[in-house]
Amino acid sequence: MHLAILVTNTDKSAFAAKHPLDGEKFTQLIQLARPGWTTDVFQIHEGDFPTDLTPFDGAMITGSPASTRSDRPWIAPLLDLIRDMERAKFPQFGACFGHQAIALALGGSVATNPKGWNHGVIPNQMRLAPPWAKDLPKDLNLYGSHSEYVDQLPASALETATSTGLNAGFCIGTHIWTSQHHPEMSHDFIRALTEEIRPELGPDFYDKAQESLGHSADQSAFAESLARFFEQAQ
């Protein structure tokens, strides 16, 4: 299969330059399960949108430090693209910002997390296991880093997961699946990111994140479910 990676990550810092970029991370994620699959990367945040999706079997929308509720000029066109893909039943997966953008585009809403930062290894509770995710553990660990969340799902969405009592993923039919978290991140990356944003986290959230990093994410299991999602959506 051939997938489009729609990169929304606006981080141009020295920290970002030291680590694999999102196009590489999402390619590595899907190739954990399907080594022969290929990707094309589009820098959505720079206005680099695909003009034709017919060469692709699906799309993955990445995370970003930007807010879906901001007025950045590329966000409205991205929401339009999401709506176009939904009308065409084109398979799309969204992670963190991508999850929130899909919700927002399709009638849901996004709000500031009332519990503050959610960062580190985040326990997820699977509330509904679609067929492609039936082998995921009910208690699923994923790396995460966010201070916003989807507070209202699109009308047609089914909640698939929660974390800290809040929505952490949904599906629409068999062509949309999302996660509030970051299945593409490695343990080394989330550890480095924790140190990088320590001032933003503050001491309490930093200590909580550090404690969580004694565990690992269920990345390989999620990658397999993600591959199955795209396979069954064809």
C-alpha cells in the first residue's frame, strides 16, 4: 500500500532538528507492521497539500504543537480536505492534532484539557474495539503529549478509547480512525521531549511524566492494528 503522510508539525527548533521528523516517524510506524508499504510526505503546515489522492490508499494526519483552534492559514484548508476525504470515504487516520482536526472538521469540538498536561506514557482504556483493533489490549499504553482534547465527538463518531476519563480516540464507519496520542513516537524521543518541555510542564506534570516513563508503549501492537485499518478500508 501507498499512504500519504500529512504533516502538521510546525516545530522548527534545534530540538526537532536533532530527531527524526514526523514523515520518517510515521513511515517507520507503519513499516513496523508492513515493511513493504511506502509513503509520500506532504508538509501541510507549509501549504504543501496533495492535489490528487487517487495514487494513495489512505492518509495519516500527524500531531503538532499548533492548536486546531488557532487561525493559522493552513488549518482551514486542512479541515476542508478532511471533509472531502470523508465524503469520498477515503481512509484517514489522525494522531493528536490529526485526531482533533478530524473531529473539528466533522462537527465535533476541541477544548483545553481541564486536567492540564497529559504527557509521557498514557494508559488508554479501549471502550470499543473495531474489527481492525480487536487484538489491542483493553488497557493500552501509548506515548502522548497534549493540553487540548476532543470534548465533543462528531455526530457519526463512536468512541474507541478514553484516557484520564476523557476521549482518546474514535472511529467513523470503517474509513476513519483516530488516537489522541502519539503511536509514532519512540521511547527515546518521548524521554528527550520530556526534558525539552520541562519548563512548560511544570514540576508536578514533569514528575508524573518521568514516573510514567518506567513503562513502554504498545507501539508494535498499535502499528499492526493501524495496518489492518487501512487494509480493511479498501
